[in-house]
Amino acid sequence: MDTWSNSSASSEDSLLAATMRYVDNPDSSPTGSSSSLSSSFKRRRTFAQRRKEAEDVRQLHPNRIPLIIERYEDEKNLPPMERAKFLVPENLGVAELVNIIRRRLQLNRNETLFLLVNGNNVPGNTMTLGEVYKKDADDDGFLYILFASHEVFG
């Protein structure tokens, strides 16, 4: 089983290191093509495996949210994240998460970034991830977020 660990960050990534922990998992980039809004993390693991991992992580880190961040599969303009599994503080704001993802992807100011929670909800920028988790966490205990450079909804 993967273990959750602190990120090793460069100096310009110090905010990320302070707020997000992730797993170094070589197969965590999105693959496959069963559905554009489905998670490759979900396809690689059974529900029972995901549920147990989320429960274990929440017991060890009760003030952190187990988060899966993946690129929308039909996305052509943005690179995939090097990792998909993250632990984030409950009080981290959605707007802060967007800024962190933008930095990780090295996006210019004029490049757009859209987030989808569980493939269908657009989170409000003023919400905390704790609030989003309570509202939209998957039955397996993870919060799934897809990112894209264009609107993939509606």
C-alpha cells in the first residue's frame, strides 16, 4: 500500500509543501479512457481498497482531507499532475487550491483553469475544502477533483 508522505518541495513551492502532502506514486497520472469524467484512480483500485485507504488516512490525519486531483481525460492543453493523491488541511480554501494547482502546472495568468468536484460540481472559490468534502466526498471517503483548461460541464 502507498504511504502518505510530506512533499519535497523547492523554495518556490514552499506554500505547497506547507499545505499539501502527497504520495510519490509513479502510476498516479491519468490513464485509460472509459469515461472522460471518471477517475483513473478509481479504475486502478477497488472500492474496498479505496475505502480502507481513506479511512486509514482520516484516522491518522483527522484534520486533513484525502484528495484525488486528476486532469480531465479529454484535456489537451494542460499537462497531468505528477501525483494524484494529496492530503490537504480542512481549512484550505478552494481559491488557494486553484493557485497551488496553477503553480504546479506552471500556468500563465492568461491560461484558464476549471475545477470539477466528482465530475459534475463546480466548487465555490470561497468554500474551504472541509466544506466541499462534507458536501461532495465520494462514498469511498476521497474527494475527487478534475481540472481542465476549458469548461467541461453544462
